[in-house]
Amino acid sequence: GGTATAGRQRRDGNGGTATAGRKRRDGNGGTNNGGGLASLGPMAVPRSARECGSALRTGKREMAEFTYRTMRVYQLALDLNGFAFEATRGVPTRSWPIEQQLIRAAASIVLNIAEGVTEYSPGEKTRFYRIALRSAGEAGAAFDVLVRHGVVSRAVADHANDQLQSIAAMVTNLILATEARRARTTSRSAPESPATRTTRTLPRPTTPPLPSPSPSPDPIPLPAP
């Protein structure tokens, strides 16, 4: 009996060795028991905000690292979005479509300003800013409709329109500045036109003067008959 017990103990010891072997295989292969993130490499570990910001840099060009949060036009658009949400609380069911359109237009101003600032292509920047400008006009019209429905007071709509006018002016300045920058870049990269190209006048090749004909020799005098 004791020998059997010892045998079991030895077998248990062998089993423990096998378990340790599984642990070693896990550590080498990364397939079981905690090999997940380690087996994926360092990219699986979440990086810090500083590292994520530096990852946006590509070559010599840097993408905007969410600088729109420091811009006044973005903060005004956020304020307008919150104001529109609060002003339309308790809207009756029949005015819900206009209320939802107003909320979407106010959010579109915020989102397109952010996309325009983050984008580095001048053409795409202008496109996003123009969408934000049109959304500002749409939001102002939605407030006017809600005033006609008797849902929003004229004072509330006038306050919202003052905010929208300020936002529209700032977005317009962004559009003009972006288009001016784009025009300067295009003019620098455009090939020189034939009208403005400076041509170098080459001197005409000069031909040596032809030798003057030699005078004809005097006629040989004939003998007298």
C-alpha cells in the first residue's frame, strides 16, 4: 500500500512537472493562461494621450490635434446647441419634426467645424466650413418656424439668431482664410505660363563675310601682225 501511495506521489510529482511544462509552453507560445496581450506585441497596450497625439504626425505634415476645442467659434456653436436643446423642451407632438430638424442643424454646426479644423486639405476644410455655414442658416429658419407655431417666444428666437449671426461670421472668415491660403499654394505650385515666362534671347549666329572677288588679270597683249 505504501508503495502504491509513493507511486501515486511520484505520479503526482510527474503531473506537477507536466503542469509546469504547460506553463512553460504558455510562456513561450502565448496561447494559454495570459498569453493574449503579450502575444500581440506592444501595439496592443493602450498608449498615452501624448503618444496618440504624436502618432498623428505623418512625415513633415502634422494633422491638427483637436485644436478646435480652443476656438471661440466652436465654443459658441456648443452653447447654441445646448440653448436649442433647452429652448425646445416640451414641444408639442405636431412640432416635433421642426424641433428635430433644429437639433440636427445645431449639432451639424459643431461637428462640421470640428471636422474642418481637423482636416488639413484646404479643399476639404472649405467644404466642411460651408456645411456648417448652411446649417447655421437652417437653424435660424427652424427657430422662426417654431415662433410661428407658438412654441418658442420671439425673444428666445432673437437670442438664438444673434448667436447664429456671430457663428456665421466666424465661419465665413474661416472659409475666406482657407480659400486664400489655397490660392497662394496653387499659385506657387502651378507651372509658369508662356506669357510670364522669361525668355532668353540668343544672339543670332554671325556668318563670316564672303571674300571679295579678286580683280581680273590684265589681258595678255597679242603680237602685232
